[in-house]
Amino acid sequence: MKKLYLTILVVGIVVAMCFNACSVSKSKNLELTDFDWKVKEFKIVFFQSCVSKSLRNKSLFAGDISYGHDFPLGLNNYRLLDSLSSRIHEIIIEDSISWQNKICPNCSLSDIERMKREGMLGKKTLKYCLEYYNSYELDSIAKKNCEIFLR
């Protein structure tokens, strides 16, 4: 009987400790939720803008609800994101032209079109947009601007 009582007591204490630890952890997460959400939103909007610009298809993400469509980051942040995605778009174009000139400097238009269809030439949209999405630079910009926005 003593063993059963001790076992129940120990299990009860462990459960109580876990419950307390979980609730403390959740309250810490709730404090950061809005900031973390804004940072994630910032980066998702960048990625969407970068891919849309590079592929020249604004309707590509028309049905996607991964981010807010009612400017939850403030107009200045959207202007900054547009500027950042334009900068990456320029890098994508420069890389594409450079690669084409390196691979086929004197090719005819039909050769260039054939190479594009075969995947030898073209833009590396996802590569550059994802690299910047995961970069320390974008992360820092997102955190700084979201912190200012939430003040």
C-alpha cells in the first residue's frame, strides 16, 4: 500500500511540475508570438514579392493566404520589401544574362530558345529568393523593422 501511495504521489508531483513548466513555456511564447509572427510575415511577403517579380506573374500567389493581405506590417515595411525584392530581382537578371553570355556568347535566337526549353538557360528565381529569405541580412532587417513597427 505504501508503494502505491508513493508511486501516486511521485507521479502527481511529476505531472504537476510538467504542467507548471508547460504553462510557463506557453506564456513566454505568447509574449513573443506577435513579434515572431510579424518577422515571419515580413519574410514571407519578401519571398512572395521576389518570386512574383522574377517570374512576372502577380497572380501566382492570388489564392495563397500565407500572409495578410491587409497590410499588417505597415506601408513603410511594404515599400522596403518591394525595394528588397527589386534588388534581388536585378541580381537574378544579371546572373541570367551573365550565364547566357558565358555559355553561349554567339548563339542564334533559336539556339537560345532551345537551351531555355532544355533548362540550360534561364533565371534562378527560387535559388536567389530562397537564399535571401534564409539570409542573416533579411532576418536582421525583418527583426529591426518589426521591432520599430510594434513600438
